[in-house]
Amino acid sequence: MRWKKLGRIFVADRHSEWLHSHGTVPFARPLGNYRYRVYFSARDRQSRSNVNWLDIDIREPTKVLSLSKQPLLAPGALGCFDDNGAMACWIVERDGVERLYYQGWNLGVTVSFYVAVGVAERLAGDPDHPFERISAGPILDRCMAEPLFITNPAVVVENNKWRMWYLSGRSWTRHADKVLPSYDVHYADSPDGVQWNLTGQQVLTFEHPGEIAIARFCPLREADGSYKAWYSYRGNDWGYNIGFAVSADGLNWTRRDDKAGIDRNPDSWEGSMICYPFVFDTEIGRMMLYNGGRYGDAGFGIAVLEQE
């Protein structure tokens, strides 16, 4: 597999009160006629995440055609699970409704943050309309099966079964003068996409020396029914790289990180990391959106698959 990088699309750089920095966890939805809407999360002046969008023509994807004039989803009310940020993760369209799965942030005391998963919805067909929360509370949070945190879901519907791959907290540990999280990938299913059967089922975990985190798991089902997935992985002493795995059923994964076909370029806009990939098929081929910099502070770029 080999990806050709096409360049950076966007980074928030004091564009507005809410588009102040970053451009994290991008993902795309087709609008038709080669046009795609890329959803991403920027940070405001208080460093709180909020959900935004921009449009591109996939034939010239580094040119921004339009940019949201207001957030599609802002931080939640004081005291709620998302009062310090709302970060878009995935959209599923079903029965005329677009459902946004997002990550809510709270600041912590003994640890730096708490995260949980929320849902917001809107009617399909009006992509400029803001999303509205179905509840002020999360649909997935710390519980007996997942005692530390649940975050960054990827959701698909197959044969009327909702399937979710998400990041599960493994531990918090002291490293130098910081308390840092460790997390890998777990799986759950659901009859309706809101009430989930959480069993703590681990489906992808660490293989590299010093590895402590796997983030932004992006599964893709192929025409033959098999699965591929891209994700980012890191250690405490080395930044994110993009990895790759294959599976026959979406549950039993084999990591093939050496086949990912994309590496960071520290001399480019990407800097010390590439992370948070989203892979999608278009009229001109398979594309990857990904972040650069430290956790997306350099924004996001795009690559095209040159060789399978």
C-alpha cells in the first residue's frame, strides 16, 4: 500500500472566536458532484473543542470552497459531560436522520480530563443546519465494563445491527511530571445506536515496544465483506504514527502497521506526528484525511491511495 500526500487542507488560526486553533479528527461526507463536506473540531480561545465543517472538490482537495460560519455543535452546559468541549467523531444517516456521535470533554483534577460519548441529530438533507443533542447527558460513559473512559467512536450499521469500535481507557500513569492515559480499541453493538451492549470486548491492542495508545480507529468494509482499518498509535516517548490492520469479521484484527504506506515528514507542515486518519472512497479513488502536528494543532491534510 502506498499513499501520495496532496497537502494540507486547513488549520484554524484565529479565524474567529471559535475557530481559534487546531482542526482535529477530520472526516468526510459526500454532497454530490465531486463535492465533499469535511467535518472537524477546532478549539476556541478557551481551548474548548467545537464542531465545524468545510467543503472541498475532491479533484482539487486542498482548496477550501466554503467554511462554516458558526459551530454545528458547541460545548455543553456548565456541569454537563461536554462543558469543556465537543469533538465530532462519526456521522451515521438512518431513516432520514443524521446522527452525530461526538466526544465530550470535562477537565479533571487527579487526571487531566474525563471523556464520554454523546449523540446529536438533525434531519438529513440540510447539511448547514446545526445538530441538536438528544440529551444533555452521554450515551456512553464510565461504567463497570469500562471504568476509566470511553471515547472516539466509529459507528456503522450492518443488517440492522449497529456496530461501534471505540477507544477504551486502560490506565492513567505518572510519566515525568504528568499523568498520562493509555488506551486501545474495544467493540460494542446495539439494536438502535443509543443503547449499547458494553462488555469491554478488546479487539485491537499494543504490539510495539513502549506503545501506550491507539487512537482514531477507522474501519472500512470492503466489497468482499472483509474489513480494513487505519488508526494512529504512539508511545510516551514517541509521537503518533498511522497504522493498518485487517479482519474477516471486524472483531479479530491482525495488525500490519508496516503496510500502512504513509509516514510522517517532520520537515513538512506535519511536524512531529501524523494521526487521526479517516479513509473514504470517492469518484477518483480512495482518500485519507489525517492530522499533523501535536494532536492536530497543525490542522489536517489529505492523501490519495496510489497502490493497494
